[in-house]
Amino acid sequence: MSDKKKMRSEASSSNSNCNSNSIAGGSDSVVVDVGRRRSSCGYCKSGGPTGISHGLWARSLTVDDYQALLDRGWRRSGCFLYKPEMEKTCCPSYTIRLKANDFVPSKEQRRVLKRMQRFLDGTLDKSSDELMDATDTSGNSQITTSSQSQSLAVTKSLTGNLEEKYKTEPLIPRMESLIDNAVHMCIESGDLSSDFQFPKASVKKVAPAKRKLATEGSEDLLFTSSISFQIAATLRRQRKGVEHEKSSELGAGERGQAADTPKVIAAKLAARLNYLAESLGLLVRACNGHINFYSSERQVDKDSVVSNQNESKQSSSGSCSKESFLSTEHENHELKRRRRFEVRLKRSSFDPEEYSLYRRYQIRVHDDSPDEVAESSYRTFLVDTPLIFVPPSGDLTVPPCGFGSFHQQYLIDGRLVAVGVIDILPKCLSSKYLFWDPDLAFLSLGKYSALQEITWVTQNQIHCRSLQYYYLGYYIHSCSKMRYKAAYRPSELLCPLRFQWVPFDVAKPLLNRKPYMVLSDFATQNGQPLPPSNLENYEEQNDEQHFHGSNDIFVGEDEERDEFNYEDSDDKLVAESSNIQLPKVEDINVGSILIGLKEVRLRYKDLRQAFGSGERQYMETHLHRYMMAVGAELSERMVYSLG
């Protein structure tokens, strides 16, 4: 019992100091080993201590070391690091990620984006609109009519502000990068041939005078690109030098030519770009082979323009019909109802407004009692971080925001509606938690924020070349609450034994049979699953493993991302020590583990003789398990603190 109390004391000390260390910017990762932990499981609700994991308290942690820990199946909750013991825990948790450039949104995910845009435009269903209108603090709900000159003055002002926005922001290089990414995605999916070197995209701003010469309603056209014509020309030149060898190939060649026209290529690229460009406030359309970028903040609806013209004619003749009056009234109401949307990224720190939103979310969405949502637990869970902040460098190795822990705020008309807690690391954006306004559940803000985070990764690759992935936390196949993570495709799961990434489509049929599988045993080099006979043999050899509990929980479609059991007070936690059986790995040498004694750093081999035989056996038992959990390389780099 004394050892257990001592361990809790060390953990508490580590937790209270971890955030200050991360901000101070120390250069070492310093951890306190908790060892094996048992806790009640928040996924299967088994009731007993069936969740088994290895735990560490991090006093400080470099972003490189945390990236390496993620790639070995670790996660953090505040300053506490944990990794499920996959063969023993009731609900094996697989780290899941996707490569942002390869992401293809599903129909449902596109619907979420469109629903949010309609809500911001004020065109979503009135019943849901009233939820935000009721919180309008302006006190001005009266709708008045205006003359044509007043309406045009408002329109001109809005258009002028939009022009200024796109004039001051360096959008063209970002759009060119997005197009290049879309071309790459088309190549990866087979929509474009991978045999050619395609030209880089070029985007030009459309002058206002040229917009007037374009089709009606094109006043929102801001930028255009002719990359589809250049790609089609490249394919055409290559095709001229290729002879048709077989008659059967002739038809395929003709179909290929038809599929490689500028119009078809532009349509393919626009389909990929429309989602990516929405974060810039732009809509993408393919038009006669051109890729056009329009403002998503439409200033005047086409029907409203026609109504204004009719009103002007009727006013000049001295008459004004009831219909024209109502049209003008509707136009002004639409202008008033448009909402301002902002996304702000800030370093992790306590914010009273965020905490207030978190309390409402936990109480109303997760049925927590007010006593369970204390400020101290909120700080421990979502504010405290051991990550050492890395400032931007300007050399394409660090994004403009730097590396570290952040809160991504989502605001509508200046009101905080959601907060995503994320870590930005050398290879990825790791999503930790999200809480949102319960009044806006109809907007599916969990899904929307995930799409925004994926977009953030693609946009920041031009600033940090190593930034490629989006980590969604843990995926538990037997838990319906986790199924939504697999909807972000194409994703990969981390093999719990060899720490290799396996395509989800390969892993899924394996996990349908057993909750714990060594995924890399069944993935060939080309990513295809091995024959079923191999799986049957594997099952016969592992029949003694049983799955404890059921995860058939009814969860609504908008249930969002959570990490459970982040507070020790609710769990029965047991530290196992002397009765641990050592792993049968003969080549493990704990002598190189870096040990920290106050300000001193020594290798264990240089300290070994300072321990008595009993203390040495106890110490090496824990060091063996620690090295197995974090890997030999990290055990030699991170400081294993003894006080």
C-alpha cells in the first residue's frame, strides 16, 4: 500500500508541474513510470477493472518523442500518457490515421459541409435558424424596406469588402497548391495517368470588367485556372507517339481520349477541390474546361437582383405592387441573416468561455452532474500539456503556428460554438477532444471540425513538408461509438505488435472475427489481405483469448469524439509490481535506459551496482516493461525519472 501511495504522490507532483515545464521550453522528455494500470472501461461498461494499460506521467515531452509514442500506440490525457495492453485489455484500441492528401469525403460528410454553409447563409430550415437568432444581442429585429439605390449601396459595400479581403490575403499560392494536391489525388485514385509529369497549376485573378462579360450571376467569380487544358495537352502529345497494338485496346484508347478532355479533367479536379477550398471561403466549379473559384459569401441572390430591377421599373411609373414590396423585404432579411464564421487557433491555456461551453456540453450531451465537471478536472484533462512548444522557423520544417498543444475555436457571429483540442506534431495533427454547443447539435459540429482539421493539414504542408497525417485517436472495432472514425477514408490502423500501418479495409474483416489481431500478419506488401486459411489457423492458435463485455451501445449519428476515464478518482487503479512476469525477450538490455536523479542523468548500467539485489530485481522488472512499452530508442532518449 505504501508503494501505491508513493506512486500516486509522484503522479500528482508530475501532473502539477507538467504544464509549467512545457511552457518553460525544456529540451528533455522527462517521464515517471506508473507501470501497468487497471481501470473500469468506459467503452464496454463492464463494471470491473477490465481496462488494462501502461501509464506514464510526463513532466515534459518533446514533440518528436510524442510523435514517436503515437506511432507505438500511445495517447495522452493532459499530462498522463497511456497505452492499452492490447492482448489483455477488454477493448483493444488501435491507433487510426489517414493521409490528408488522400482523403475523399463521403456523401454524408459533404452534406455536413453544405448544411453548415446553408446555416451561415441563413437558408437552412427556419426552425433551426431560430436557435441562433434567439441569441442575437443586437436587439434589432425590425425589417424595413429600402429603395433601389440603398440596396445597391449595401451590395456595393459588401462587394468592396470582399474584394479587399481577397486582395490582402495571399490566396493564389494556396489555391495553386490545392490544385496540385487535387491532381496528385486524381493520379493516386487512377483518374489521371501516373506515367506523365504534369505541369504545375497557375491561378489568375479575374478582373471585374471581365466578370461583367461573363454569364449572368458570375459577379462572384474571383479566380480561374486553365490547368485542365494544359493536362489535356500533355496527354494528347503523349498519345500521338503511342501506336495501338491490339484492336481490343483501340476502344479503351478512344474511351481514354474522351475521358481526357479539358471539360472532364476540370470536372474531376473541381470535385476534389470543392471541399478543400471551402475553408478559404471559396466555391469551385468547372466551366467549359476552366476551374473557377467563386466567393461563397454571395452578396446578392440572383432572384433578388431581378426583384430590384422590377421594383425600379414600377417605382419609375409611380406604382409599387405588394409582390415587389415583399421581394425587397425578403432580400434585406436575407442580408441580415447571414452569419460570420471564424476559426481561431490558440495555444493551450485556460479560457473561462471555453470552460463554460465545456460544462454545458458535458452536462447536456454526456449527462455528467455539475460536480463532475469541476474546473480542476477540466484543466487536468484538456488544458495541461507536457508538450514543449516549438516556435515557427520559416524553413519549411515547422508550420506558422509552431508545434505543440492548441485549442481550435469555432465562432459564429463572435459566439464560441465549438472547441477542438489538438496536438500539432512533426508528422500530423492529432485530434484529442471536441466539445460543442448542445443547441447546435443539428450542425454535426464533430464531423465538421474533423473535416476542418483535415483541411488544415493539407493547407499547412506548404509550410511544413513533413506534415502529412491526421490522427483520430483510438479505433475500437467492437464499440459502435468509434465506428464513425472509419468513415474518414482511406484510413490505416496501427499493428499492435510490429507497429506497422495496415489499411483499414484489410484490417476490418480481421477485426470482425476477433477484437485483438496482429494486423501485420495478414497484410502483404501490396496491402492485400492474406488467404482466409491463414486467418483460420491464427484463430485456432488463439482460442484461449476471450473478449470481455459487449460494446453494442446505441449511439446517435452525431455522437462525437471522446476519450474516456481521464480522471483517476472514478477508477479503481492498481499498480502491479513484484508479481509481474518478465517478457521472454532475451536481447533486451535495460542498461542503456536514461535515468534521471534530480538534475543528474545517467545510464542504468552506471547505477546498477548502487542497488541491492532485491531492489535491483524490482527495478529491472519495471525497466524491462517500460522498454517494451516505449521501445529501445525512446528509452535511451527520454529521461526515466526516479525523483
